[in-house]
Amino acid sequence: MDCLTGIHAVKEALEAQRPIDRIAIAKGRQDTRVEEIVQLARKQGVPVRFEERGQLDRLANSRDHQGVVALAAARAAGTLEDILKVANASRGQRGLIVLLDGVEDPHNLGAVIRTALAAGAHGVVIPERRAAGLTDTVARASAGALAHLPVAKVTNLVRTMEELKEAGYWLVGLDEEGDKSYSEVDYTSPVGIVLGSEGKGLHDLTRKRCDFVVKLPTTGPVKSVNVSVAAGVVLFEVLRQRHFSRKH
């Protein structure tokens, strides 16, 4: 069982109709957000129990659960084919996929997934090794986005990049040593945004497979930003360009 904790993660899992075994709510926890969860659970036939807060602490193995804990089937990673199906089924939209080259911090992974969903991406690709998995921490950090956005785990990221190229995608890598500014690239075609790991950036093989390597122009002594911030900057530039191209 996968343990989901917090108002956002549990509510989003219910709204996405993810299979949930049961929900535990701390006795005395009563407000409109908890009531929404109770009503959603009842509609889907999910048992709800009101239990002592100490029991929830043990279930979640933490006190940071906002008085709401759900036991659900662990989120199974999807495949690249799943993501491409979603992209191809989106009428009038060009494919937008985020590839993460070894992001190890689950909070960063969750934040990137949340940002990708907000920017209209069709999925996120992560490697099986040397990277954060789809844990409860990731689900919480994504504020529920993990329940809505396909995430594929792949054994070989470089091979996956080649498959995307064959499917008609341009690959844009983000690195502080990039050749040009992120805003100088045309994102109106199907595109994959490739982001490196914390501190190390893109691996050499990954960088070589990118059609473009771009950077964020920064000022001051700090040359790099958090990977989720970088993802947001580039993804919303994609959104801006595509919106502008539709209007003209």
C-alpha cells in the first residue's frame, strides 16, 4: 500500500478516481476541506474512519499529515507510449514532454510534475536508476498533480530521447553552459524539455542527444536556479510561444 498524506494529495487522488483502500481522518478534524474529502469518498464507496491522531502518525510514519491519511495502491509508473498516446489524443495541441536526467530530490520531482501539469505538458519521463521514485513525498510535493499527469520510468534515457526524435520531437536541454538563451528557441513544434540533476546538470550523453542546449540568463553570483524553477521558466515560455502562434 502507498500512504497518501495531506488534504491536497488525498483529494486529488479521489478526484482522479485512483483506487483507495481506506481513508483515516483525525478525530476532531472538521472543516469544509475535510468534508469535501468525506463526500468524495462516500460517492466512490471508499471507507472513511475517524481515528486518534496518534494512529494517523503511525500510519503516515510522520506527524506532517494535516489529519488526513489515505491508503492507496502504489502509483505505477507509465511508459513513453502512454505519454505519446496522451499527446496524440490532445486535439489542436503539439506534444510537450519533460525529461529529467536524474533528479534525486523527491520535493524537486514533485514540484516539476506540478509545474509540468500547470503548463500543459503531456507527461514526464524519469530514469529508473539514480533518480527519485514516485513516492508519497513526491505526491505531496506535486500537490496532487501526480494523480493527473502520466510519469514514465525508463531504463535508458538516451534511447528514449532517440525514440522521441523518431516520433518528430525536438529536444531542448537546459544547462548553465548552454549555447543560447532559452527564449531564442522555437517551441511551437512537438518538443521535449530535458532538465539535468541537482548540481551536476546534464550528463554528456544526454547533452549530445539534445538538438539545442539553452540557458537561463542570470545576474549576480549565483549561476543556477532550482530545477523546478528552471522547468517553470522554460515551460511557460513554451506556453507563451504557442499561445502567440495560435493568435497569429
